[in-house]
Amino acid sequence: MAEPKQVSKQASKQKKFGVLAEYDSAAAIFKACEKVRDAGYKRWDSYTPFPVHNLDKAMGIKPSVLPWIVFACGMTGAASGLLLQWWSSTIAYPLVIAGKPLFSFQANVPVTFELGILFSAFGAVFGMLGLNKLPQLYHPLFNIARFARATDDRFFIAIEASDPKYDLEKTRKLLEETAAVAVEEVDD
Amino acid sequence: MSAHHKKVSDIEDKQIQIDKASLWAKLPIIGAVLAVAGFALGYFSPSPGGVFAEDAHLWHAKQWTAYLNGFMFALSLGFGGMIFVIIQHLVRANWSIVVRRLAENAMFTLPFVALGGLPLLMGDTGKNVFEWMHVEEMLHDPMLQAKAAYLNTDAFAARFALYLFLWGVVCLLFWKWSRAQDNAKTTEEADALSYKQRFLAPIGLVVFALSMTFGAFDFMMSLDPHWFSTIFGVYYFAGIALTFHAFLVIVCFFLQRGGMLQGVVTPEHYHDLGKFMFGFTVFWTYIGFSQYFLIWYANIPEETDWFQYRAHGQWLSLSMLVIFGRFVLPFFLLLRRGWKRNPNYLVWMAFFVVGMQFIDMFWLIQPPFAHHAASAAHKAGAVEVAEYFHNSITLTGADFGYFIGFVGLFLALFGWSLTTSKLVAIKDPRLEESLNHENF
């Protein structure tokens, strides 16, 4: 009989991920998000089975820095495309074609443009993955049985324990005061 | 999910009617005055002397070139309205319904402004700008002989008559049906008129694409009859589409300054218009460069000539202005989301873009005149005159006059249409979706 006791002891020492609240409609989670936002929480997220328009505003999410990453990548791509062609056609392998100068901007525009596009696409895709901290091989929320319905018909808010304002009792109370159908603590 | 959902019934009448006390109500008169003054200035403006002093023909050629320049600019705004309305119906767009009536008013001007092409068909006036109208010279030129079946005055007149007919039918049908919808008694009646417009849209698209392309060939590309570019019509279209979205920004901005369209046109709509300005800036560049690139690469004299005489002295500066003013500046200055959502900023960019359309038309239309003048002077042994036209841009009273005249004509027609109907297609079945449009 020693084993179960040990498990429960371990469970009590278990690090906590945070508090999860479940909602049964988009309208309910929208109002709940506004409440959590106004309470001043920073490290929390909402999970919905489909995009709920304006939920980002209800959550108070600031505009992403992604456009700057894309812009920087695009300019880098264009510059490296131009540099590559300049180097290969004037230094590495100079060859006169159709009587044109070794380096003329006209001939180099398509590749410069394409590399600008390619790099900005890379910046957008990988920047998005990076900012979203993806791929993530493990997430504590997937241990919760009810969370499976996040891809079906239920809406969730999870406030994480790492939030400076996090306090188990207060946070749980805040979520219980919203139209949540269930609130539970989540192990890390 | 937005906190405040707007309803069509919430729109007050004063938001969608021209304020009688505002300057907008006088727009038809202002336009008419500008048109009369401008055309008079253009037509009667005396020869500036200098290189024109000895040659009355040369001055007439310059005057009619300036006329054509103003004509193609004003025409591009009407074309813009036409293609904008057609595309919105074709794709059944929601976002644009609140601004579509303004485009319909611009579309209304097209068949009437197009009548401005008639003087070029009367008597010998066309010979002032169109080299191919000089039949005796055509006979000695094998390249022009080969094109004689297309480039002759009768075929030109027949095509022009066809354009007038097609533009008249398509533009006025859309315009009439949309206005009729305002007075629809039942929702079924309003729906039926929307369906009619949607049915006409694909037909209108084909009409627009072909007539605009061949119109651009006839009125601009044929100025240098030896030269040809299959992408030329698309180039004109790129400028049209770019300019028109900017034009809508200007009209919306100043209507709102006058207290109209408040809460109807929102930053969301400006944002979309701004996105199209940005998108068509890139599209124009793509087309403009594609045209140049192939000619540069192939390096065939009959094709490169067209760019050659745009690459000297002041003409080169003008070419650079077109590149920087149509691509580099607007590309970077329309990049950020916040800028496109700020009407106070966007309206400046819109003025810049519309202004660049005139300069782009100048770049297309005026160099062939100078090139012909330089060649003629060269043949006659007048080296200094040849040098002058080779390197210099001539800006005269005719250029300003015909610009003002055609802008005035456009504004008079646009203003008349604007003041005689509601500012928004109020009975459009999907207006509410447009009112509540948001960019996510």
C-alpha cells in the first residue's frame, strides 16, 4: 500500500501549469477574455475550435513584431540575391553575354526580386513558428481529458502559473465568476 | 463579435446626401468652369516662340499632344470607375459596397469624357499627333505599310465608334441599375437589380479588357507607329487600377471632412483601399519592368528606340521620376498597416499616386512628339533645334490648359452624378456587411 501514497505525495509536489476554464460558446469566452484582460494578466491564452473574430482585441494582444521580421528578411534576401549575381558574374565567372556589361541591374532584377520574396516567405513562416514557440512536442493541457473538445465544440482559457499576478485562489475565483462551465487546475 | 453592430437603418440621411451648403454641391459648376477655362487656355495659348517660332505645324503638334495627354489622364479615371465596379460585382465583394456608388459616379464619366477623342478624328487634326495618318509617308515605309490595314483613319474611326458604343452601354447600364435600386420598393426588386448587375459584370469585364487594351494601342502606342508592345494595354490598366483606388481615398476623405459618410466609410475601408494602392504599385512595377526587360534583353533596334529617346537629358530625369514616383516611394510609404489605416496620411499618398498617373501619361505621350520634332529638325539640318527636342521637355500653357480642362470636364460629370443621387447604394442587399466590414 506504500505505492499509491508515494504517488499522491509526488502529485502534491507537482509543478502547476495554471488554471483552465471551459466555455460552451464563443460569446461566453469573448466576455471572459475581456475580464481576464482587464484583471491585468499577461501570460495566458485562449483556445477555440475556430477563429473567433476580434478575440485578439478582447484579449488585448499587441500587434505582432512579425511584419518587421518579414521586412528585414525580404531586404536581406533582395540584397543577397543582388550580391550573389554580382559576385558570380563579375568575379567568380566573368562572361560576356549578348554584348551586355558583366554587371547590369536589368538582368539582375528577377533573381533579386525572387530572393526577396523567398526570404520574406521564410521570415513569415519560420518567424510565425518561432513567435508561437512551435513545434512544441509537449503541452500540459493535453493531459486534460476535457481539453480534447477544444478542436470540436468547446472554448478554453488557460491562465499560466508563471504569470506575475497568478494566485491559485484569486485566479480560480476570477474564472469561476465568468460564464465558465468548468474550472480546474492543471499540472505541468 | 464587434461590440457595436451597425444597421443600415442607423444611417442618417445627411450622411448619404451631398450637403447643400458644402463645396461638394457646387462641384458640377466648379468642374464646368475649370473645363471651359482650361480648354480655352489650351486652345488659345500662343506659341511660346523659341524653337516653335518658325513652325506653326510644330506648335499645333505640341498642342494636340498636350490635348491627348489630358484626355488619356481623365479617361483613366473613368476607366478606373468602370473596372472597379465590374470587379466588385464579379467577385461579389462585401467590403466595397459603401464606396461603390462613388466608383459608379466616376464610371458615368467614361463615355462622355471619351467624346473628347472626336476632335482627333475631325479633318486633319489627328495628323498633328499620329504619324500614321500621313498616308504619303506611309507609302515609303515598309514597316508602316505592313500595319496599314490596322493603322488607317477609317479603321481608327470605326474602332473608336465601337468603343464609344460599348463604354456607353456597359457604364450607363450599371449606373442606371444601381440608381434604380435606391428607389426599389421591395427587397425582391432590390435583389433583382443586384442580380442584373452581377450578370453584366463578366460581360463588362471582357468588354473592358479588350476596349481598354485596343484603346491604349490606338491612342498612345500608335504615337510611335514603328514600335509595338503586347503588354502596353496592361501597363495602362495597371496605372488605371492604382490611380482609381487612390482617387476613391481622396473622394472619401474630403466627403468625410465635409461631414458626410461619417461612420459609413471607416478606417477598415481605407485600409483596403490602401492595400490595393500598395498591391497595384507592385503590379505596375511588375508590368512596367516586364515591358522594359524583354526589350532591353532582345536589344532589337525597332523596339529599343522607344526607350532610347526617353533616356536623354531631361527625358531621362522624367523616366527616373516615373520609376521612383510610381514604385520606390509608394512601395515603402504604403508598407505599414498603421499608415494605410490613417486617412490623414493615406490621402497624401493618394494625391501623390493620382499626380503620378498624369506624369506617367506624360511619359508615354509626350516623348514621341519630341522625338519626331528632333528627327524632322535633324533632317532639315537644324542641329540646335534637334538637340533641344532631343534633350528637353517642353512645358507650355497648352499642357496646363488641357490638363485643367479635362480634369474639369471629369469633375463636372462626376460632380453632377454625385449630387443627383445618394452617396451610397442604400438598398444594396449586402450593405450591412460592408458597413461592419473589418480586417482581421
